[in-house]
Amino acid sequence: MSDNEDTFNDSDVDGDELLQDWSLATKFIGNNKSVIPLRGEKDFEPDGTSIQDSLLFKAKKVMFDVLRQPDRGTIVKNQVKAYYDSESHTAIVKSPKGTFTNTIGSPNSNGSLTLQFHEFVYLVERGSVSPIVQIELEHGEEEYLLSLQDVYTLFTSQDELDKFFVYAYLKRMGYIVFPADWKYGKQSSIYDIHTTHNAIIRGGCVHMNRIFNIFTSISFSWLKSWVKTFNSITNFTPTRFASTSAIFQSINNVIPYYIPPKTKEQLLERKSVCNTKSYVSNYQIAFDVWKPNPNFKKSNRYLPDFQIVMHNKNCQNTRFPNLSDFKKIFEQLDHKFSFIDEVDDILEKTTKSNDTRSKTVDKRIDKPTNETNNVHAAKNSKDSYGQSMKRIKLGYRSFLLAVMDCGLVSIIKVSEADFGSENIWYVPPTKQSNKHKAKRPKNNQRPKNR
């Protein structure tokens, strides 16, 4: 009995792993044209009957007959060879074939395809390419076919292995993934789009901005100290609060908070300011990720949908990113920001609504009553509260942090929120109509005792 049969008869083997129908492959074995019918429902435990033993014997015999056949392999014409280059630590496909070339590899002028090492290992795992190493001998070069185990031994560092794990994890889910520092082709940038759109407008204001920056750098420190002293004096003065919203507003004015950029102009200003800072972070953007799109082109890539930063919690030399690291990562982001699209949509909706209102006002003028005003005010307050909570939950700029833990990948979304500007505690007072106001008795009159 072979080793496979011994493992098959082992009682510790899970039954789900043995539920494989090998009868479909019997029609490819020799001249055997008979097809064994499919088995029925699965038996969860042996019942000791001869019927069950015969069915099990037939199923095992079919499986081992198929495995013993030597006529197995790939078609030579369809085989795609990837030649590993130890000097550049890449692989070259001389004659690329298949649909994987649309989203993997860098095309060369001679028609070949250069694969990064993580792309090379991913395609070898899939079986899309055959890993080949050319060995120079006395009588010439010979091709040596590598096994998957041999390919795994070519990893040079733990960071490279983590990079492969994250890349393979995203590719198996169907995303389009490329390194953030990939130099092939062109890739759109939100900062380039904004700068080219407003280059003429901002061209004559460069010198004025320099003069203004010099003035602000000198006077900002003095103004900041003066504001702090003024706030410290006024905080101890007695003040009267007429409502709870006034209390929250006074607290909001005292506590400092961070305001993230919310428009394209603010993004560009924040980018120019942060470029002058000299803080160096160990965390860089590893991958640009796009959602599946059949019209995607490697040579002309649009803005990515996500950007990935990696962190291995098991490495002793690395630590979890701190606040300064997060700020540096946020300034490096260059992908589709959902809040910019929402702002553009709001502007379009407001312009369209203003046009329609101007047309309808000329035709008909209705005087709204107090009840309708109260209803609209309550509805608007609920909508604004819901939008504020949504903005706090989703944030503005965001990236994905891939945390590696002993080979397991966990994706965490890190975003920046504006808790200070979103006044979720404030509820505008609604005006009550005269009908709902309670009638108070006069001071001279007393309620009658019944």
C-alpha cells in the first residue's frame, strides 16, 4: 500500500478533505470510456455495512488510478517561462501570454515583461508562469526549473516577505495593486491637477506670498502669546450662560483642536507647508490600490482608490507609528479623497437648486407659515446632524494600515476627523407656534377649587 493510501485510511484525516470525486477524471485514462456515477449523500460515520465498504473502495481505487497516471503536465505551447535574475532580483518573461499582463509587470521595448519579485512569486503560486533559472555550464547555458520551495528561499528580508503577503492578499480579492514608487508610465496626482488648473492665477502671487510668509513668521509668535494671555484673563471673569449651547461654545473656544484640509486649495497649501518640514518618518506608502476596472491601463493610471502603509508588529526594531508618523503619512497621500467629491457634488446641487428656485419664484410666491418653518428647521437640523456624524465617522484624508502578525494580514483604516468644527452638541431652538403655547394664569387670579 502506498503512502497516499495510508494517509487516506488514517482516522485523523478530516472527512471534508476526502470528499473529492475523482470519477470525472477516469474518462481521460487510457481506453476506459465508462463513467462511474456520482456518489450520493455523505456518510458521517462508518456503519460497518458491505455497501459502504464497496463504495469507499471504488472511490479510493478511482482516485489512485488517476494519480498513478504519468500522462500529466502542461502544454508546451501555452507554457510561460519567467527567468529569474539574481542581480536585479526581478524576473523577465520573454514571451508574455495571458490576461495577467494587463495589471502585472512592466513592459519593455523588446516585447518582454519585467516582474517585481513579489509579482513573480504571486504568479508562480497561481501557476501562471514557470520559474526558470539559467545556469552557465561549460558547454553552454541550461534552464533549471525551480520549485515553489526554491522560490520562497529567494526572499532577501522580512520586509520583502511582508510586502508579498499584503500584495497577494489584495490581488486574491481582485484589486489592482502596484508599488507606490513604480516608475513605469504616468499616474495622475490630485496636486498636479490642481496646480495646472490654477497655475495662471497663482503665478503672479508667488512674490506676494513670500512677503506675507515673512511677515507672518515674525508676527505670529507675538500674536499667539498675546491671545493666550487674553484668554487666560477672560476665562476667570464671571460670565452668564443663557443656554447649554453657550456653555459648549465657550469650552470649544478654549480647547485647541486640529482642522484637517477639506478642499483642494487647503490640500495644496498644507502640502507646500509640510514640504518645508524636516521630520523623517520610517513609514512610507507601500502600495497604490485600485478597484477592479476592465478599462484600467498601466501606462496611464488614474488616481488610486486606496493607499497602503505596512507595519509588522513582531519585528523588534520597529514600533507602532506615533502622531508625528501619522502626520507625515497624511501629507504623502495622493489618491481619491471622497470628501472632495462630496464638496463638488454639494456645489453642483446648490447651483442647480438656486436656478430652479429663481424660476419658480417668478411664477408663484407662497408665504410659508410658522408651522412649515418649524418643520423645515427641524428637518434641516436632523440632516446636518446626520452629515456631521457621518463626517466624524468616515473622516477626511485616510489610508489603510496593513498590520502583519505572524503571517496574518489585518487591514485598518486610519483617517483624520474634525471633532472641533463639527458642532454635534448644538441643536438650534425651534420656534413654537401660538397654538402650542400654554396659557398661564394671571397673578391676581387663582385656579378654582373643585
